[in-house]
Amino acid sequence: MEPAHGNLFGYIEDLQELTIIERPVRRSLKTPEEIERLTVDEELNDIERAVYLLSSGQDIQGTSVVANLPVLMRLNPAETLRRVLPKIREVLHVAGVEMQLTAAVSFLTILQEESVSIHTYSHSFLHIILQNVEHRDSGVSNAWLETLLAVIETLPKETIRHEILNPLVSKAQLSQTLQSRLVSCKILGKLANKFEAHIIKREILPLVKSLCQDVEYEVRSCMCRQLEHIAQGIGTELTKNVVLPELVELARDEGSSVRLAAFETLVNLLEMFDADDRSQTVLPLVKSFCEKSFKADESILVSLSFHLGKLCNGLYGIFTPEQHLRFLEFYKKLCTLGLQQENGHNDNQIQFQTLEQEKKYISVRKNCAYNFPAMIVFVDPKNFHLELYSTFFCLCHDPEVPVRYTMAVGFYEVAKILNSGVYAIHKELVTLLQDESLEVLDALIGHLPEILELMATGGENSGSESKLLTVPDLIPALTTAEQRAATSLKWRTHEKLLQKYACLPHIISSDQIYYRFLHRMLTIIMTNNVLPVQKAAARTLCVYLRYNRKQEQRHEVIQKLIEQLGQGKSYWNRLRFLDTCEFIMELFSKSFFCKYFFLPVLELTHDPVANVRMKLCYLLPKVKSTLKVPTDKHLLQQLELCIRKLLCQEKDKDVLTIVKRTVLELDRMEISVDAEQLEKEKQQNEGRSANISDKMFKKKRRDSKTSSALAKNIPLSVSGSSTPSTSKEGKKSKLVRSQSFSTQALHPKYGNIDKCPNKSSATGYSSSISGVGKGSILQFSDDSFRTRSTSNIGNAAFPSSSPLATSSRNSVNSVDQKNNGNKDSQSRKMSLKNRKSNP
């Protein structure tokens, strides 16, 4: 029971703490009187409301109006300038820090949006900015100064001269406040690019010299950092005669921050000095900085290590061999600063280092890693292995992550500079790939494809012979890096690494990829829980498949994709199958996709999960774009059939909506034509039509001979008197001729009833032919019948509008038999009559 009582008392104490926490919240609620004071009449427009809140509202309401000032300027600039801006000027005199900062940002926004002309802006806003730029709060002053410097960029010269430069003469005097003189330094640096050199020499340089000799070290340091901008405005000659002497004097200043500013300004202006100035003035100063940095002036050590690469290359032409070696040794010493040596002592013999010193030394080594590519250029890449390889090894194995991270970032630059000697650093590449920090790995893989390509080719000018076969540790390092990224929580690093691994087909053999990487990608697709990682693995797998030339391995991978993804039990795998198919359409030919993946994709129209069918619908336009007619005509029919099924059978409303939208998009698409296949089919059709025309021409000749023979015989039989028997014989001869033409017109090849599109036409055609014996065709003349039969000679059946519909073969044969019997009997009678009439 005692533990229960203890827990109960614990709960009570927790509840009491909660009530204590809630009490200030209740006190912070507004009273009805306060709510009444914060309430504004809703009928006021924006300008009236802003004026009311600035006049009688609370500070938070006034700050809100100031923040909304750019919007008011866009909507109604004239009224805002006339009524709102004067109120803001009044309020800013007594405003707090928050409103001041908000006003500085709003004024800058109005300038950038160009809501008013620059003339109007300078007339309305510039005086307010100048009044507040010397605010007692440094944060507020810097905010207004930033706005003022942006305004100076846009103002005309005359406005700058009268409104800014002329008052600056008095503001820069020693009698003014420290903040005023600091502001004057930054304004002078900005004005140097706005006027001609002679104006700067006459009106600005005297102020610059005065501020460089100010009694406060903050002013001297601030003015020293502006000398770079002033030098760019006055040119090389004045820089040599005016700026350089000031820099030399400031480099010997008693304040460390002033010396640091002078050193950095010297490095940045190095290109403006000639060889004499560099050798006689700059180099002695730099040597003095280097000597004092380890002894009395460690404050400059971090900056010196950061600028050392630029400094060494800038002074390269004036170094003697001894000076060259001295600076190189100085750099090597900085690279190991703060590290314990084998003898247990520190470089500078300091046994007990404070935490602040350790941070400083880490920053120095990090800066040395940043400058390493420049130092390779300084010693010449040919001398890298002799002069700098040991330093490179130490920096890549540095115990601090920031140093190794910087080396990983610059590894590609080092590889490019070494070019044909890049193979010398392959061990360090393996080391960084296996680094325990994922930050280092993430920095390295940014340019991993380019690094591996340089490693494989041995540099840009070394041919295409691969050298990675002699780096046995590379492939295990790559697989280890991927596995470490996969087990971490940094999925973006894993995604990035998988994307970069798509370069491996250009680096290592297809078998190595197949056995060490390809199946791993498939496993990631099926087991990883992060969608971007799965997609990255799917695309890289498709790239591996694209460059794999072994058909057995290709077919195996394709089969696994279809069976394990496309036909997988998990709907998530089937969704990833569609993603993979999208990458295949991007990377492979259209025929490849149609051959292996078109039908498996269409099978997902029957998927039981609506999300799968929905994703398929989104993919169908891309699927259709892979088709070519007439080659893929059967696949197009399958696609149309699947769409009809979706339209008819889909029950999910969302999927059905997307199906309808997809159908409209598919209707607008044009299918590409396979010109080669189309030409082949065209040639085949032309050959077939030529054969048909030859046969029809021969048939026509036979028909014409038959008709001419009949024409010769008929006049002999009908000459003489017009007796009843003669008229009967004439009718019979016409019937025989009609029946013979109808029989000729219905050639067995074209009169086949099985080819009729519908049964009704065939039945009608049969009934029309059966009526021939009853005299239904006797009304047609020979010429009209011949013309109609000839015009339809190339068709399988006569048109339905013709009196002669299509007939069955049986009816034609029966008519032929009757005609043949009548023809024999008539010929016998005709011969007997001729004998009697011609004794």
C-alpha cells in the first residue's frame, strides 16, 4: 500500500505544479476594459484605421500598422504618404525596439517594390531613415543603416551629395558619438563607388584618414575594413599612395582586431599591388604576422590559416626558394596544430589547453583543409606525393569531424588538380567512404561520380584504361557506406548515395554490379520504408539493367521485377512496380518497354486496391506514348480494352474520376507512326493490289470475248418476221444474256457470303438473286448492267443501295444450270428454223 500512497502524493504534486503553471495564463487574459480599448470601428477604411491605431492605439497595434505599410503604399500611395507616414514619423521618436526594427524593414520593402518613384521616396522616407540611423540601440542602428545603404544605391548623385555626404563631414568628427562615427565609416565605404576619383580624393579621403586615426579601436577597425571598397573606387595609383600607407600603419596597431582587419584587407587587395609593393611592403608584413601568430598574437591565427592559400598563390612570383619552403612548412605546422605528437607533446609546447584553445585549433585545421587544393597548386601537383601527401593523410584521418568533413568537400578539387596522379589518393577515398560520421560521407558523395570517373580513367589525359581493378577495397567500401546509410536515420543521405551509385556502370564491370549492387537495390525497393529512398533505388536499378548486356541476367531481373513487384502480395510493392516502369520508360527504348512491361502494367487494372489503379491511370498516358502503329496495334487494342473495363466496372469514385480525366487526355494524344514498318506494309499492299488488278484485267478480257461472241450469234437468230415464236425466242435470249452477266459479276472470289459484315445484307442479296428466274432483272439493259458490275468488280459484295445485292454461291449455281439447259434447247430450235427459211 505504501508505494500506492507514494504515487498518489506524486500525482497531487504534479497537479499542483500544473495549476501554478496555469495561473500566469489566467492573469494574462484581457479584461473587458482592455478589450474595449483594443476594439476598432469596423466602418473605418484602411487609411482611417491606420491613423486611429497610430494615434490612440497600443504599441502592438502601431507595430502592426508599420508592418502593413508596404501594403498601404501599394493600395493607396497618395493617402498613405499624406496621412499615415507623418503619424509614423511622430511615433518613431518614442517607439520601442520592435517597432523600430519593423519600420526599417518596411521602408526597405517599399524601396525594393518600387511603390513610388525614387524622387518621392527620397523626399518622404530618406529624412526618417537618417534620423533613426544613429539610434542608441546598435541593433536598431544597424537595421536602419542597412536600409540607408540600399537607398544610396538608387539615389542620384546630387541627392547623395546634399543629403548624405555634406552632413557626413560633421558626423565623422571626434566630437560625435561612437555610434555616429561607426555609421560614418560604413557610409563612406558605400559612397566610394558613387563618385568620380577626384571627388573622392577631395571630399572623402580626408574623412577616411581621420577615421583611420580615431582614438577608438572599433572605429579604426571599421574604417580599415572599408578601405577595400574605397580602393576599388579610387583606382590603383591612389590606392598605392594613400590606402597602402594607412594599411601598413594599421597592421602595426595596438588593437588586435585592427591588425586582423588590416591583414585581411591586405590579402583582398593583393591583386591591386604591383610586384615591388608586394615584395617590399606586403611580404614583410605577412612574414611578421606569421611569426607573431604562434607567440604573441594568436587572435590572427584563425584568419591567417583561412587566407593562407590565397596569400601563398598571390605572392608566388616573388618568393625565393627559401621563402617558398618556409611558407610550406608553416602550412604543415598549422595542419597539425593542437594534435598530440608521438612524443606526447604539443606543437607549441602547451600541455594544458583550454576548451577555447581547442576550438581555435580545430578551426585552424579546418581552414587548412579548406586551403589544401590551393596549396597543391602552390607546390605543383608533380611534387604532391613528396611534399603534401603526409599532410593530406593527416587531415583525412583528423580526429575532429569538421576537419574530415572539409576534406571530403574538397576531395574532388584535389582529384582534379592531381589529374594523372589521382591514383595516389585512392586509399584516402576508401577511408572517407568508411568514415564513422555520416556528415563526412554526405559531403563526399556530392561529387562521387566525378571522383570515381577520375579514378577509373587515371585523370583526364590518361586514356580510358580502367585502374579501379587494382583498388580491391573500393567495392567493399561502397557497399559498407550504403549499409551504414541504410541503418541510420538520415534517409536523405541514403537517397543521395543511391542516386550517385547510378554512375557505377561507367566505373566497374557489369558482373560486379550484378552480384554486389543490383540485387541490393531490389531488396531496398521491397523492404525500405522511405518512399524517396525506394524511388532512388528503383531508378538506379533501372540504370544497372540498362547497361547489363548479358541476356540471362537481364531476363532474371525483369522476371523478378514482374513477379516480386508487379505481382507481389503487398500493394506497396505493386505501387513501386509502377514507379519502376516509369523509370524504364525514361531510360529504355519504347520497344523494350512494350516487349516486357506493357502487358504486366495493364494487368494492374484489375488490382483490388484503389490506390494502385489510381496510380496506373496517371501512368496510362506515358504508357500509350510508347506505342507505335502499326507495329503495336494489338497492344493498343489491349489498352483500349482495359480503359473500357475501367469505365464500365470501376466502383471507386475517385478512381473513376481520374479514369475519365485520363480518357480525355488519351484521346488528345497522337500515336507515333513506325515509318519503316508502315513502308513495308505499303509495299506488300501495293504488290497484292497489283496481282488483283492483273487477274481482273485478264477476267475482263475473257468477259469481253464472251460478250462479243454472243453479240454475233444473236442477230442471226432474231432476223426475219416478228412472229410470236420469234418474240419468245428474243425474250429467252435476253434472259440468257442477263443471267450469264450476273453469273460473271459474282466471281467466287468476291461473292463469298462468309465475308459479309452482317447477315441481313447477305439474305437480301440472296433473295434478289433468287428473283432472277421470275424476271426481276429483265428491266436492265445490257450496257447499264455491265457498267454497274464493272464498277463493283474490286469489292467483295455489291453496295446495299444497288438492286443487285450479294448472293449465295448455291443460288448462282442453280441459275447457271437452268440457263445452260434453256440455252441448249434454244440453239437446236434456232438451227432448225434457219434450215427451213433457207432451203
